[in-house]
Amino acid sequence: MVAIPPTIKIEGFLCNRTCEIMGLAVGIDIGGTWIRVALGNSDAEILRRKSMPVDARSGASLLRQLESLIRFVCAGDLSLVDGIGIGAAGRLNVREGTIVYSPNTSLRDVNVKALEKRLRKPVTLLNDNVAAALAERSIGIGRGLDNLVYVGIGTGIGGGAVVDGRVLVGKEGNAHEMGHMIIDIEGRLECSCGGRGHWEAYTSGSGLPNFAKLLTERYGRNTPFLKEVRSQRIEAKDIFMAARRGDGFAKFVLEESANVNAMAFANLVDLYDPTVISVGGGVALKNPDLVIEPIADRLPKFAFNAPPAVVATPLREDAPLLGAILSVFEPSSCEPRD
Ligand SMILES: [Zn+2]
């Protein structure tokens, strides 16, 4: 006899209906700036969600924030939840369940497995962009594909890869910290991690303003935006706005940025030979015409392997969050193999 799935109703579900659900999971995306939490089912349909800035004052304050957000999206009742999947930025030790170091939040040695005791549910930890790659393979652009790469260009730069159908994980869960790949042998800019010449230091949301400052030396003319960059603190979004206004220097910065991104993507193409590279992250998704399309145009010039399609992720900003939900239902995909 076929088992009848439980029928439950929790007030506040976005679908606002009685849902027949085979399994539920809480997915969490801890990025460089925001934390996103959602209750979802095994098809990664989101039922209830909440986002807020990361409370990075200490590991303890982050754990408190996580617990309260988990309880919120579950409306206080975790009885039907199979587990909690956490996709986190930074260097991890997924065997121990520890965020070892997250440069953009400065969090160190936060053991998220501590939540298992508090909530009595299994907790899976994986890199946020690896989670996104998992989501792409299961429900996104890579559905049915065995080889794909996901790249997130947001506050930082990170990624995940599926090769021959397997999500690559690495010995401790840090298989593709591609944002810390060295793309400048002169190491002119310092990365948020303290290393020099890393990709993230040049074209991520946090890196672009410094890259613009560096490029003021090379640009021969004066423009209103160049003066601004020399005299005040700017943000990445100011560069895109100035380029859209037609400022020559801002356009030059984005051209140079596209070259750097295309070289880094070429490295990924030659490492993983993907059929498709899907691109997410706030900087790319808000400016696909100025970030994603120029990479696709330049890729054939830099890659040795046949260039793949380069597209914006159809899962948008939710790609890591959806992957975190899915990780609960396929934990073996996210574990290191001995
Ligand atoms: Zn770095």
C-alpha cells in the first residue's frame, strides 16, 4: 500500500494553502552581506522565507540569528523538517561543520553543527556557490547536464562545478574557491582574504572600486567620474551608473573588468570543460549586459577548450538558497569522499 503523505497547514506559507508534502527542509544562504533562510520541499519549492543582514558580531550571535530565523520560517514547528542545509561563503571544514574563515564578514571558527543539538535536526554545511551548482544541476539551467559551472559575482566571487555528473567538493568542502584564483602576477590589489592578485580583488562588488582607482593611472583623459574616483569613496554600483550615463572612464573600467572576468572564465573552461557556465550573484544579475554578455563575447579569445554557453542563472539570487534546501535531500552529493 502506498503511504499517504502528511497533510499540513502552517500559517504564513507563501502558497497559503494546505500543502501535501513528502519532505521539508530549511535552506540557509549565508553570503558576504545577507543571510537568506527558507522552508522548502524536496522539489525546492519555497514555502516561507526571510532575509536579513548577517549578524557577524560573533559566532555566537550568528548561531542565535540562525536559530531564530529557522524557527521563524518553520512557524515554530520543526516536526516535519528533515534537516537543515547551510550554504556559507568562506573557507569551510564541512567534515566538522565549521565556517573556518569568511573574509567578507570576518567570521572565524563558527561550528554550525552546534545547531543539531539545539534543534534536534541534522545540519549539512556546504559552500554557498557549491550549493548553487547543486541547484543548477537539479532544477536550473543544468538540468540533465553532467558538466556545468556556476559562478557567483556578488560582494565576492565564488563558484561550484559539476563534472561528469558529480558535484565537486574537495577534501574539506573548498574545491573551487575560484574567487581566490590568482589572475594578476604582479599582485597589484589585495584581496579581502589578505592574498594578492586574486580575481575577487578586481571585479567583485567589493573589488571593483579598488580596481577603478588602480585604473585611474592608466586612463589618459579626465572625466567627471574619474575625478570622483580619485577624490571620494565609491561603490561598484556607481561605476555601472556612470557607464550607463556614458562616462568614458567608467566604460573603460568595465571593459578592463570584462577582460579579467573572461580570462578567469577561460581558466574555468580549461579546468572543467563545462557545457554551460551559469552566472549569478548580485553584481552580475543586476548588470547582465555589462558583466555577463561581455564575458561570453570575449571567452573564445582566451579559452583553449571549446567555449560553453555563458548565461545568467534562471534561479536568480535564490540559486545558493535552493541548493541548500536540496542538500538536505541528497547529503551524499555534498560530502567529501575519502
Ligand atoms: Zn583572496
